[in-house]
Amino acid sequence: MKKRLSRIIVIVLAMLICASSALAVQYLPQQGQGQQAAKAGGVPAEAASSGSAEAGTVSAGKEIQEPEKTAQMTAETVEENDAEENDTAVIDAGEENTVEENDAVATKAGEGNENEEPAQELVSAAAKADKPSELMAAETETTEKSTPSVPYRLSEGVRYSFLSTIAVKSTGETAARNIRLQVPLVTDDSPYFEILQESFPLEPEEINIVDGTRIGLFRLGNLEPGEEFRLQIRTVVKTFKIDFFADYVPGEKGVIAAYLNPAAGIESTDMQIVSIAEQLTANHASDWDKAYSIVKWVAASLNYSDSAANRNQGALAALQSGSGVCEDYAKLSVALARAAGIPSRVVYGYTDSGSSWPSNAAFPLRGYRHAWAEFYLAGRGWVPADPTRSNSSRLYFGTFPHNRYIVQNYSNASMKGTFSGGNISVSWEDSVE
């Protein structure tokens, strides 16, 4: 019995060995073919054997790692490009500093982020769920671009104590009696300039407005031979840097009837001036664009010359000669504007040529006399321009190069007076205390 059982076991073991050998012979050639196919394709054998769970894990891991590195590098590159564009925009905005250019920079910045908008919308949608409605409304208002609600912006206000000293002396052998003076006073009808305080050693009998300028009437009484009276008028003023917004939409449409007629040195009805005004404004619908075109043309067409034979002779003389001083620039601009139906005026006062005035020190304003132009544009008010200081790279229309423009009057009014008997001499000096 035992011998029979041993034989059965031996037979079974033999059959198992034979079966294992056959399976091994059948399997090994297939494995070799798989390795050859993998080498021929240039793919690692582990990746080619997709039937292996382990090999599938390694292959998936490699496919994820490489794109992750690429995505990280792309993100860093975008951040660097954004930084460069922002720096350039700031530089551009700082060099030019115009509303239109600022608006253009903002538009370009928005265009550069078009590919990121969907992600931003998702973030905003997720964040809105936790934010109160008031905050959401505020964010919406700040992100939406809107036109300015006011016509201009004031900044960099500075105070000056403006002193006018008028010395009246009796120079005859007999007394000068009933001396009366009509003195042009500082006038603040411009948006970038205001009077804070005004004081007189002798109160004016009356103050009238003549051609937009305040005129004070002073009664000095009598002066004996050799006697002198000094009338010192102190006016504390404040000047501002002003910037009008070109994209402001005026609400009112009314205009003023004044400042449209020809005047001395403002030959707005001369045919040469009328013809040029028509050419400069023909393709513009708004008074803003018309006035801008006029100032730009005057700044480019005249050559500044303080030795010009025709200086201070008015708009027509400046047009025909092509040269002049600040008053000629201003009067030609005003004449062209009036010819185009735009109310305008010449402003007389003081300003520096670019370098700041002395600080904390009194100094005479002799040599700082200047004239510029203002245009009355409906819904905006008086818009200033300085064609004399403008050039091919910067046009000062709706703004000034700085905040140091002291307005004295709007008609270049001169002092007048009356007296009886004797004789008098009068001198006038303006200064900053």
C-alpha cells in the first residue's frame, strides 16, 4: 500500500514538473518580444509594460512631473513680463503725465491680462459669498471706468504775500491838491488762483469791475512840495497746479456773450485771422478741441524774441512777423479763438521761467511779468493755456508747468489819476514778501 502511494506521488510530481516547463517555454519568448518592442520605440521597458500596476504608476508620475515644471516656469515668466510692463507704464505715465496717455496705459494694462480674466472671475465669485453687498458694490464702482465728475483737479497749493507799493511824490513848487488814483487790484476770477486776504493803509473809496479787473479808487488828499505818500497794498494769495480733464462731459451748454469782440491788439475780425481760425477749427466739433488746436498752432508758428521790433504790438503784427513775446502769443491765441466764436481773454500777472522763486525771502517781481490766455468753455469755465511756454513735446493747454502763476488783472489795466495844482511823480513796484 505504501509502495503504491509513493508511486502515485512520484507520478504527480513528474506531471507538475513537465507542465511547469511547458509553461515556462511558452512565456519566455513573449517577454523577450516585449522588451525588443520597447527598445525599438525608445520608451523605457517599465512604461511599455502597461499591464503592470507598478509600471503604470511610474508612467503617470512622470507625465505629471514634467508639465508641472513647465507650468511653474511659464508662471514665473508671466510675472516677470507683467513687472516689466508695469514699470514701463509707470515710466511712460511719469514722463508724459496726460489724461489721454494715462487712460491709454490703463487700457493696455487691461489688455495684457485678458488671459487671466476667467480665473479672476472665479476668484471674485468665490469671494463674493463671504462679502457684504456694500463692499461688493464699492468694488464694482472702483473697477468700472467712468468719466470725471468735475472739469478739473487742483493740487499743490502755495501761498504768497503779494505787495504793490505805489509811491506818490509832490515835485512842484506848490502843493498838489485833491489827488485821486484809480489802481488796478489783484483779481481772482481764475480757478487756479484765489485771494485769501487784502489790506490797505488807506481804504479805497470804492472798488469797481472794469473789463474783468477790479479797480480801486483812492483819495490821497493834498501833498505839500517834496512830500511823499506810499500806498502799500498787501494781498495774500494762493496759487494751484491745475489740470483740466479732456474727457470730462460738460453738463451745461450755456455760453457767455462777453470776450467775443475785437479789442486793442486782438484783431479777431481781420480776414487773415478769420481765415486761419476757420482752417484750424473746421474739423473739430467741440470748443475744447478747437481751442486746443489754436494754442498748438500758435505755439508752433511763433518764435519768441524779446528784441523783435513788433513786440507787444498785438495779434496781427505777431501773425505777420512770426515772432513776438508772451503778450503776442496770448493775444494771437485769443484773437483766433474769438474769431472761432470762443470767448477768450488775455491774463496778465507774474510767473517764473521754470526755476522756483526764492523761498522764505522777499524779492521784487521785476523781470517776471508774463501774459497767458484763458478760454471760456461751456460747462468747464475758464480754461488756461500758456502758448509761450509750450513746445513740440509739451503743450500747456488746460494746465500749467507749475503752480506759480499770480494773476494781477485781465486787461493789462494801467493806473490813472487826477490832481490839481503843483506836480507829482508816481512809481509802482510789485514784489513778494
